[in-house]
Amino acid sequence: MRCLIVEDQQILLDLLSKIVASFTEVTDVFKATSFQEANALLQREPIDLAILDLQLPDGDGSDIGDILIRNNPNAHLIILSGSAESFICPTQLRDAVKGIIDKRHSFEALRECLHDILKPLHQTLTRRQQEVFHLIGEGKSTKEIALILNSAASTIESHRKAISQKLNMSGAELIREASLTRQIFHQP
């Protein structure tokens, strides 16, 4: 998933970028500090997710949302504002807005919102594949997983291959993804 973060305060922009980049589902993070910069990025880059500050020095963040949704109707938006409680979502953005985060809240609110947007990637796994994925994230080998789940190693290997195909990643990437997902979402 390719993410654009539009925030005029550089320190907050950098912190948001680090949080978003910690999600392995996010492949690219683009940053903009103004309407003009964000608009130029949207003309060059396909974006799937945007985190938008509403008040920019040269425009309104919701207008960036409009442009993005016209380019990619399936894109997701997170609104970030110091006055989130008074934000009235424009009708054309209602389906795209997945969260409205007040800047006065902790980063955990943003992390939860990102989790809600990104978790469907892992929800395509069957229950058994999710169990295998979770155990891979704990660093378990195929043989160890087979013992824990009372299955044949060949069955676990088949699950690993299916998970790799569904998540579009190789064995090494799969291990990294499972481990990071476990850490990010604090799975026991």
C-alpha cells in the first residue's frame, strides 16, 4: 500500500512517517507539507492511503482527499486535525474516510486506525493459516508448528506456501512480516 502524509508541521510529519512505515503492508511513504506539494505528488504517484491535515498553509486537506478519490476511488483517508471534533465530512469523501484523528490524542489512535485499514490483508487467511502465520511470527520452525498444531510438516509447509501466495511474499519476507505484525499488533 502506498501512503501519502500531508502535514505542515515537519516534526509531526516525520513522526507520522515513521509510524506509517512501521506497517509492513505499507510499501511507500510520501510526505508533503503543503497543498501544492501534495497535489504534485498525486499527479505523479498512485496513492492508496492518505493521512491529511485539514489546515494547510496554501489550501484545505480535504481538497487533497477529493483529488485522490477522483484518481483512485478505492483509496482510504485518515483526517488529522487539531479540531477533529468539529470536522464535517464532505459527502463525496464519506466512503473513503476511515478515521478522524484529533492531533491532541496519542499516536495509538492513529495506529489503531491504520490497523483497521490494513488488517484485511491478513484476514484473507483461513483460521488455520492465521494460526500458522502467528506461530511463524513467534519464530517457530515448520516442524515446531506441526507439533504445536498436531499436523504433518508437509501440511504446515502447504499452509506456508498458501500464506506466501495470498500475501505475495517470499519465505524470508513472510517470516519478517509475521514477526513484525505480531509486534505491531501486540499479539500474545
